[in-house]
Amino acid sequence: MNFKKSAFAAITSVSLLTFSLAGPIFAADSSFKDIDSVTGKDKIISLKDQGLIKGISDTQFLPGAKVTTAQGIQFISGGLQLSLAAIDFNKAPLASSTFTKVKDNAWYAEAFINAHYNGIEIPADIDPAKPMTKELFTNLLIQGIEKVGNLPMINIVPADISDADALNPSFQGSIQRSLKYKINTLDANGKFHPKSEITRAEAAVMLYNALDYLKSKTDIVPQS
């Protein structure tokens, strides 16, 4: 299959993020009632008020619910408005041609295709049903904003991460950049907790921080 990528178009308005979960999703027309004690509450509210995230009902966000890999890919692909609009194909690509565990009729198949063909390197054998770890979500999100914003490579002084020995070596660079971009922070003991399973609240805060950084560097936010 032959295809070519065009340069990313100028991006001028806010992207739409949809959290895809099993079951119906409702617009958050009222304040979420279950985030009062959640870290990052203001960021979640800001994203909701901008129409960037939805709850599982009009008053529930379920901040502590785990994000599966399928939901995480949808989260990133949808949040960055990745599409195939700037790519020419001889025929429409199929998810199953690239990913061994993604069925072509799966609700998240398009998100996987869009992420893949926009330069986000997702393992071919990734399991969509598994909970997504903090380090994997970080790695994919950083790839996404760097591609969308055409951000330059930067030289940084690596942060001292107390649990660095737990990091996937191939994710170290993106994790360090996420700290530099202030998308992530270390805890009071200097730990990153790479193998922790991210929650909806954590994912929302990371997305907010990523879009904020992207806007600060490009004065744009992603839209297809």
C-alpha cells in the first residue's frame, strides 16, 4: 500500500475529546458531582466547560475508573483530532493489517488507524483490553503532541527519577520530555510510578497539560 503524508495543516481551534467507554456517554451539562476531592479538579472542569471531555452521565465523571489501552488510544487520537485527511491511500487501511489484536469492526479501530498513520508508534501486538499504564500513555501522548505541533527535538538535563529502574528503557526519553513539558510531575519522593494504571482523572489532567504546552509553543491546538 502506497501513501504519502502532507504537512500538518495550520491548526486554529480547540479539539474535541471523547472518552469512549462501554455503555452510553452523556454530555456533561451539569457540574460533575464526583470530583470535589480529585487532584486536578479545576483542569477537569475546564476541559468539560470547553466541551473537550464528557462524563458517563451529566453529573458523573468516574475519575477513578481505569483507562483501558483501547480507551487510551481513543483518548489521544480523539483529543489530538488525528485523521487520515492529510494522507493519500490507494485504498482505505484496515486496523487488522497493522494490529494483530484489533478487529476492523471494533469501536476503537479508527482511533488505532489514525494514530498509527499519523506517526504514533503503537506496538503491533498491543492488547486493547489491558489497562493502560502511565508510562505507555505518556509515551504515546508525547509522540502525538510532538507530531501534531511539529515540535523540535530539545536537549534537556534529565530529571532524577527515583524509580527509574522501573521504566521501560524505550520510554525514558518521552517520559523525561513529559516532565520538561510539565505534562507530568514526580511525586514527593521523586517517583514516576511508570507501571501504575492510569485513571480517567489522571488522563484528563495529562491531556490538559499536553494541550496547554502545545498551545504555548505553537499558539495552536490540534484539529483535523
